Amino acid sequence: MSTAAAALPEPRSLVRSSGSVQPGGFAGARAALERSYWVGQEYWESFTTRTASALLVCGSERHSGEPLRTLYFGSGNHMPYVLGLLYDDYRVDEQYGPLDAWQARRWLVGHGGAADLVVADLPWPYHHLLSQRGFLASPAWVDQKLVLPEQWGAVFECLRNSARGEDLRKIRRHGLTYRIVRDEQAIRRFYSDMYVPHVTKRFGDSAYVEPEWKIQYCAETGALMEILKEGEIVAGQVLFADRDSLQFLWAGTSGGELGAHSKGVFPALFYYGILYAFERGYRSVDYCGSRPFLSDGILQLKRRWGGAVHDGWSRDTLFFRPTRLSPATRGFLTRCPLIARSGRDLVGKVFHGDTAITAAEVQRAGQLYATGGLRAVRLYSLQAPGPDAWAAARTTPGIELVDLSTEPAPEAKYCAT
């Protein structure tokens, strides 16, 4: 183990237990039944979300400032988030609805030409209507997991240098400790004083706040971890077992603080959550959902802590298709490198626009974006990459180059590969 973590608590045994963490007998049967029930509920809710609406939205694209016309079709589940990515301010020029989700393909084919960018937001099973239809398909949320090695010291080899160094120093510097609680008062305090302020500040208008009963049930069945500084509660997260994996379901900070104001509490949530899982013999920790953008701050934080990307966390799919590579659509694609489905795999898509990709940019993409669980991170450019860039791509694991310079419809090539 590195000296950076020497002052922090360690597990009682440096070898993870090989015994089963799943309950047996009646408790095990009950847990399996509850799991099946909740999964079935999610699919049923998706299936019954049949009502959709369509909007033609206009405004200045956030990155380039150029005018952008977007056609949105979908359930509305992720509309505030998507439009927040595209615009600082916008107006709705046309609105249609209620429509049926199964009309998605026919409706978008008939009306998509009026927009620079076509976006669809569809739940299961209606997302199949647009699969393999020229759209870039992204899960609305991606999952991130860390498989725990048998030896405690090997856990740190799974983390990025920034987590092993800077993040662990923050925990020590601020003297952060933890405790596990399950009492009703603590759970209510977490919900009202930490979780709700945090999620609303983090996601704004697109925030989905879980009902209190759900968080209380999961915390009582699993555990609530509180992070303490000099005896004061500064953060918390709900831990919940799913077979041999420990899920980090919901987190929050005192007052909903984010970024530099959180003073190392998020690294503490990761470190002490991993410690708790390792001591109890879990085979993996599940960091749960992140937005499907390589530059997303939460996704990057989980990546630092060894989180490999997986599909399957969300029943919703976001579809994107630029009808033309205007300055506005180029600005969006450049600023928001997407994680997209490619067959049964996930790939990262980094758009460089008119700038020729250099060897330095290939290496930078490997450092910033290459992530476990992605088949590749693909760099797209409307200018042919030079020989040095191709050579760098051959020696940088997980990076692929896509030359759009000779494509008659580069926007279609970007979506399809």
C-alpha cells in the first residue's frame, strides 16, 4: 500500500473474505424476490411511459454562441438536462403533443429536416424504434463499477494516480472519518439536509429527487455512511447490497456543497465506502449512474477511483443526429464527448471539428478519457490526421482515429462509427 494512505484506517484483515456475502435461507429468498420486483417495476414503468411530445427549440449553442435549431422528441424524462447541455437560454418555436412514443421514427423522418440537430429521449422498449437508424445512441445513464482484488494493497493499483495522491491527502488534511448508522433520525437528516440540497444544486431543473420512503428503506436495509469532520457530519451516502456487490446509491453533502467547497468529502465517501465493502467481503463496489459524457465531472471522479463503465443502469436512451455539421452542432459535439453504444459495447466519441488531430492530442485523450469498459475512444476530425497522429494512436491503448475529411456525409459517419 502507498504511503499516501498510510495514516488512513485499513481493514482488519488485508485479505478480502472469500465467503459468500449473500444471505441464505428465507432472508436470501426475500432479497431475491425484492430484487426481481424492483427490476420488474422499472421495466413496467418504462413500458407504460408511452406519451411523448415534440418541440422545435431555437437559441444560441452554449459553446460556440452560434444559432442552433434542435428538434426534440421524447418522454421528457431527460429534456431539461439535454436542453441545458445545448443552450444557456432558448425558446420553443413549435410544440406538438401529446404524441405516442411508437411514432418516433416516422415523426422524426418527417420533421427532422427543419433542425440542425435531432434529439430523441425514449424509454424501453420504444428505444428499439431508432436503433440502427442512423442515430448515435447513448444510455441516459452509464454505470461505473470497481472490482475489488483479494489483497487490500492491490486495491490502490486499480485507482488513478490522482486518487492515490491528491484525493487521499485531502481526506487526511481535513481529518475526515466515518461511521455507519441506520436510525430513522439520521436517515431523515441525511435526506433533508444533504441529499435533497445536493442533488438539486448538482442537476438544477433536470434533478430527479427520490422519495424519502425509498431512501429510508434502502438505508435501513443496507447502511447510511456519515462522513465526520471534528465530530460534525459533513456528508453521507446510502450503501446497499446487490448480490456480491455494494452499491453507492445516493450521496449528499451538508448544505449541498460541490467542488472545492466540499473539502475532500467525496474522496472520503469513496475511500471509506471501498473500505467498508472490502471488510465485508464484497466482490465489487458499484458507483452507480453517471451521465454518458466523457467530460462529465462525476464520471471523471468515479474514473479516478477505478470505476469502469458499463451499460444497463438506465432504461432510457438518448439519441443524437446532427443533420448538418454547422458551427453550432460542431460546437456541441466538440464540447460534449459522448459515450455511445456500438453493438453490444460502449465507445467514446471525441469530435475535433476542423482541427487536425496531433500526436499530443492522441496522448491527451488516452490520459483523460481511456476508461475500463469502453471498447475504444474514437477521435473524429474533418481534417486528415498527420502521420505522427496515426503513429501515436497505434501506441496509445484504447484510442482510435476516424478521418472524416473524405466523407460525403461526415455527420452520418460520425453517428455510425
